[in-house]
Amino acid sequence: MSVDKGTHLLSMADLSRQSLLKLVENGEQLLEVLARDIKKVPTLRGRTVVNLFLEPSTRTRISFEIAAKRLSADSITISGGGSSTEKGETLLDTARTMEAMGPDVVILRHKDSGAPNFLATQLQNTALVNAGDGMHEHPTQALLDLLCLHRRLHRQRNGVRYGVDAGSTLSNLKVAIVGDVRHSRVARSAIIAHSLLGNHVRLVGPPTLVPLEFASEQCFPGKIQVFHDLEAGLDDVDVIVCLRIQRERLAGNFFSSLAEYSAYFSVTEERIQRCSPKALVMHPGPANRGVEIASEVADGPRSLIRDQVKCGVAMRMAVLLRVLSGEMS
Amino acid sequence: MKRIITGAEIIDPSQGLAEQRDLIIEDGVVSDILPCGHGAAPLPQPLVEGAEIIDATGLWLVPGLVDIHVHLREPGFEWQETINSGGASALAGGFTSICCMPDTVPAVDSKTVVAFIKQQAEATKGVRIFPVGSLTKGQRGSEMSPLAELASSGCVAFADEPEPVRDLSLLRRALEWTRHLNRPFFAHLEAKDLTRGGCMNESPVSTRLGLVGLPKAAETLMVSRYIELSALTGAMIHLCQVSCARSVELITRAKEEGINITAEVSAHHLSLTENDVGDYCTDYKVYPPLRTSEDVEVLRQALADGIIDVIASDHSPCDSDTKAVTFAEAARGIIGLETTLPVILDLVASSKLSISKAVTALTQNPAKICNLPIGSLRRGSPADITIIDPHKEWQVDLGAIRSKGKNTPWIGRKMMGQAVYTLIGGEPGLRAFQPPRD
């Protein structure tokens, strides 16, 4: 049995607006499961989920492990540190070994863009979920962010706990993504997700980290603008997504120092008050406090950071269920 | 042995010839090209006496094709290709002469290595193989190779492929020598400081795919550099693998000023774009990278206008281990000896290039750049001949590729047009069809 490309989740571009919203709604239902005392359902009993994390990760990996276990699946993790890839085994041979062991799903994180696409050509009978490939995409992050946003927005508006249509809360939004967009897979997935929903996306940061190409139709279709001035970019937005600034980028001369970056682009309470006082703030984590985001913002009432983590497990449960049902797109 | 090839459409731009004629070969050279003998006016009996007659009616006959940019990988990388397998690949692709690049191990930086290559080439008894010497010792860019020794032992040109020399003062003095030795210098167009980590053309497409880009400036900066160096030294500089419109602009202006430069383009740069990378398929990873459709249009026009002189494949066999990996990790390179001709014929068939310009770029011009006594069918020329069936339908089949490298984006593609017969020095090389005898 050859697995249809429709059962993989490699990119947000694999989804239609409808299936995206359906996933968010499924995630919301699963949050209810996680609110119970016994947080387990038997749906995926007997299925095997392999987490192939060839790039280090703690939060995403644990999130996927817990998600599989909550659904009663068997979860096995192979991480870059302890696997034979360190001995020089290629991704290709790892894939073949996987295929021979016959898991139902492989969750792949890899340092190179397109690694899941490559793996998909090698795995005939296994569904594949992209948990982050290089700078390219991190679809489950974009999905959990939407779930989180949906929950907060409609709680703000309606006070009702569950059951409101995600399509209406998540549309007509202005979203600013601030920071190292160039190297961010979270940003790319978020751009595609928000464009699917018809939202306005602003990409904000210094020109070395937010090249103008992002605003080209040939890059991502949608209402996307690039801003190299923080306050102009944050003007009257509903959501601010902060991206981590990596120290490693200093070697590539993308900015002269973290201090200079933060002096001009750090998301502080004062700046938010001036530009969009009602904005919510998100961060995929881990945050560099004082660099891309001020501590007071990260810990304050407009921050969704803790909720994002909670939504992560529920959303990944929804993705596993959908991928194994063969109905991803 | 005397051979007469009858009935072919002979296309020889060096003589302005494009007509159905009969061609006579004697003692390994073209002895005559005559109006076709048939019906009431057959070829005279004494002429035909003792000759092998090859009926090539309906086929095209051109001077033996020449590819001046080929990587044969031997010595040093014999698992990727050998002089033998590369020669077989060239033959299968209709080429009768190739120039092999010096990026071997050891590099082609001494007469011993040149002698080795020539010895290996003799053993294949087929395609003519002309070695290109390395400009610097070991391709390390710090000391000049013994250029005069390399020239006299048989190198037809010098190159810094694919490691561009950084030291401009070394480059200047070396070019003064190459000029003195009357050999062209093949320049690799890559400013390496701008291409670290790069995988594909830098553009909205690479941004979307999350791949580090290769900016066109990495190529055009080098084009400008070599134009100035050629002006400074008078050296003949041949620009390898031009891929973008801006390079064409710079070359056009330089040629108008009379600067001694020439340029080449590959079949893949004339037909594929960055969008073909699609799903991160490593068969499309190459340097220079595939660019945009605007660049492709400009390159085709430049070839038609003579701004680009030569079609050359940059045949770069890679073993499958280096391609069956992620895009960032994959080796760069596309094989080209067996696919250049059909891809070019396809452009001719769809009126994007004239057959005469295509043949010029594959015969007369490359021969002229390397000062080789081939590329023409004038009386007295060595009988290096390629016979093409322009209507032959075939498919690029993994199992049938003669090169050890299978890294081509055209696996499985249906092609129309193929070389079916070649002669080198009047002796048969490729024989992919048995023509009926008269």
C-alpha cells in the first residue's frame, strides 16, 4: 500500500482553508480531553509513531511524545544525539530502516529545508509529519498558534468556552511577525497559514533579516508587507509574533550586536502601547528575554506564550489523528 | 579506407553550407563535398570504386561535435567517471572531441599528469580528448603551474575550474603567460564569499523554499573582473557557464570594446529555470544555478546573436550517494554529454534557435577558442563527422546512460533527435544505426 501524498503534512501549503479550520476545531475538541483527569483516549492504540529528531529539540519533541501517548499510540524517539546518524548513517539509510520497521507515522525534524520531501520519496507505507525542516516550515507550530489565538480571541469576545467557529475568530486580522524572518520556518508556515485565512501579514525587522523578496507574489501569495521600521510595522495590529534572534547569526553579519538589534526592534510594552495597545503577543519559544521581547511583555497579560505550549499537545494530537485517517488535505 | 556518405543534409557553418550533398572521405580527411549523385546523375564509378557507401538520406551531417567543458574525474575520482566511461558517454551523445577539466587529483599541473590522461585517452580508441591544464599548482591558487611545460605536453587551455583564483596579482602574471603561450584561460564565475551555503538562485523562490540563495552578483562580479583582466593583460579569457541576463549585458559591452573574451552556455541553462527545483529535487542542483525564465530568453538570444560563442555541457558526474541527500547537502552538478544534443535539437525544432547557430556553437566556435584543427568539413579537414537523426524518438533511460554519473534532471524524458553515427578521423566511432549499403 503506497501512502498518498495527501496523508503527509509537510507544509502549510498542503492544506486548504477548510482543512486548516477543521484541524483547529479538532484541536479545540482535544483540549477538552486534556482538561480531564484521565487524559487518555484509545483511538490510536496499536499504532506506532516514530519521532525522528535529527536536529535537537526539547519542547517540540516532548509535545509530540505526549500527543502520541494521550492517543494510546506507541511513541518512540530517535534523536540526533544518540542515533547512528552520528556514526555517519545517512538520512536515506535511516529512512530505509524506518520503512523496514513499519511505523505508522514518522515525525521528522531536520536541519535542512526539504528533508521531509526527500524522506517522503523514500517512505512508501508511512505517513510523514514535518516537525521543522531547516528554514523552510514548521506546520504544527503554525497550527497550534492558530488554535491558541482562536481560543483567546473568542474568549475575549464571547466568554463562551467551546464551540465557536474558528473561521470567524481568525479572519480579518492584522498580524505582525517580528524578528529573524529570513531564517525562520515558524514565520514561513505562519505566513502561509494567515494568507489562507485572508489576513494581513506584516514582516518586521532589519533589512538583513527581512529581505524584500518576502513581499513578492512569487514568494508567498497574499497580503504581505515588509517593514524595516518597528513602529510602522506594529501600527494597529491585532497580533504580534516574536521570533527568536539567534546569537549564531552574528557570525553572518546580519546585525552588529544583540544590543543594537534590541535597541531598534525589541518588542516592549511601551512600543506596543504606542502602536497597537490591544495587541496580543506570541512567541514560539524559547524566548531571549530583553532581545526580541521584553520580559514584561513575555510575562504580561497580552502574552499567549504559556497557552501556546498547552495548545501544542492538543494540536499535535489532532494532526496525528488526521494524518492516520488519510484525510490531510 | 575511402568512405562516401550520401544524401545527408550537410550543415557546415564554417563554409556557409546547408544543403543536401555527398561527402567523400579519404585517408581520414574530408576529400570532397559534391552535389548529390542519384538517378540520372549518379556519382562517377571511379569515385565510388572501393568505397564504403553510407546512405544518410533524411539525416543531418555536421562536423563532429565539440564539448570544451567536461569533467572526466580521472585521475582521482574514478568511481564517479573515468576517461573511458566519459569517452563512451561523449560518443553516445554524438561528440567527437572533448576538453577535460583539471580538477582531478592530482590536478593537471605537471606533464606527468598530462601524459597519464593522454595515455588513458589512447586506450579508449574513440573520442578525441584534449586536456586543460590547471592555472595553479594543485588548484590551490597560490603558485602558478609550469604553464609552458603544460602547453607543450598537450594542454589546449588553462582553467581554474572550479576553484577560482583569489590572488589578483598571481592571476595577472599567469594571464600574461597564457597569452604568451596562446592558450585561452577558462574562468569559473563564482565569487565564493557570496556563495557560502548557497544552493539555488537567490530569489523569491529560494526565499519561499527556505534555501540559502546564490546571488547573480557572484557570477557578474567575476564577469566584470575577467573583462578588466583581459583588457589589462590581453589574455584570451573564456567565461564558463554564463547563466544570467546581466552577464550577457556585460559581455556584449566588452565585446563591443574589442576585449578578448568568449563565453559558453549549457543546454540546461538554455531550458530549465529555478521553478524546476520544485520539490527539492537534487537533480536540479548545479553551479551556476538555474535562473529565471527571463534569463533563459536572454541567453537564447545571446547565442543567436553570437554574444555567447559556445554551447558546453559542464558534464559533472556525481555518484548517487552525493545526490540522494537533502538539497543543502547534495553535490552540485548535472551530466550533459548525452543530453546536450537532444535538448538543443528541441530548441531548434521549436524555432528558438537556428540549426546553423546551434551547430556553430557546437563545432566551429569551440574549435576556434581552443585552436583545434577540427570543427569544419572543409576539404582537407580531419573527417570528424556527426550524423544526426532529427526525428528519432527516444527516452532518457537510467539503464542506458553510458556515463557512470546518472545525475540528470531528464531521466524518463522523451526526446526527439539523436546522433546516430560518428566518424573520427574517417573511422567509425558511434554506430547507433546500420545504414543500408548501396
